[in-house]
Amino acid sequence: MIQIKEVKFARSPRAAVQTAILEIRAGTGGDEASLFAADLYRMYTRFSQRQGWVVRELSPNFAEIVGEGAYNTLRNESGVHRVQRIPKTERAGRIHTSTATIAVLPKVSSKEVEISPGDIKIDTFRASGHGGQNVQKVETAVRVTHLPTGVSVACQDERSQAQNREKALEVLRSKIYQMMQEQQKSSVDQLRREQVGSAERSEKIRTWNFPQDRITDHRFGVSVGNLEAVLDGGLSPLLEKIQKNR
């Protein structure tokens, strides 16, 4: 059984300390999509640090961002991000198109989303680094699965199973809350399709065009240049321009 109470956030992006759960995954495009996902993770990390927020990696795909207005600032980043650039391995100089998907979820507490202990399954495994290599010899990493919906979350950042279990439950509550808010109760795939689509290039919300040094947000019809500076954490000019055109 799931019990959900209404969760409210302050209207001003900087009105209160908030926690955002950031999920970044490679979409279509093979290795280049994975590289782009890594670039986006680095960008959001640097941007968050410039804002004075705290960033904690929960797993290779999830990060927790804590700070004033963190969720309100990042919530519109959810969707398919398309990149157009020449891969370093491309000898013919052809432009390659690939995607990465972003999902930004609010952190909700056990008081706001109550999950019955009998509805979850907990598995443990060894923590691994980027690329899949094992980095610990004991099973401290935890995967929590909500059986009625199939939502599954893994966490490996903490040193103990108990700590990783609690972090995984936090992310699980956020995912279920968002899914219930969208009235999608069958699987996490439905939640992800609502937020980020199927990662197909045609579903993009934003295009990162390296040859033209331009970033275009298709929802709000705005563009900015100086792409490398934005990827280095200088996301503010784009977000400010989006805010003015909403």
C-alpha cells in the first residue's frame, strides 16, 4: 500500500533549501551517448557547486543535489537532450547525433510517501565504479524494488548497507511520488516516458550543436552560444533566458 500526502515547494527558486534527485542516462547513439551523459553530469555538478549546493553521487546514474531552490531551478531540465558533434574517433569529420535523458525528481520524506515494508524487496551487491569494475570486496551496495510497481533503485555511495538502504528508499519515494502525481501506476518505464520520453532524437527538449556553437531549448524557443562554457558549469545564462520566455 502507498499513501501519499501533498508535497509543496516554495514558488521562488531560492526561497528554501530543497533536494533534487538527478538521474542521467545515455540514450541513443552508442558510446557517444555515454560520453555526452558524462558531460552533462559534469556540467550539472559544476553548476551546482557554483550555486553553493551540495552534490552527492548515489550511483553512476543518480545524484542528490541539496541547496536553496535546487529542485525548482533544475526541474525543467527533465527530458531528452540531443547532441550534434564530431566524435574524436570520427576520421571523416562527420557529425554524429546522439542523446541523453535527464530526470529531475523532488526528494520526499517518509511522512509524505509511506511505503509498506511488505511491498519492497531488498538485494545487496558489491559497489562498482564507472565502467562496471568492482571497487569493494563486501556487499555494501543496495537495490530496493517496489514490488507492486516494479520501481527499482540502487545506491552504493555510502559505506554501509544500512546507509545505502536509506538513500535508496529516499530515491524510491521520489520516483513513486512523481509517478503517482502523473497517475502512472504500472511501472517505472511509464514514469520515465512521461519525463524523458524514449530517448529518440525526435523527442528532444534541447539540442547541443557543437559545429554551430549553439544550444537551443525547443520548448521555449531560446538559444545561447558559448557552448563549451555552458558545459563547464555556466548554465545560468540559458536558465535565465528560459525563465524570461516562459
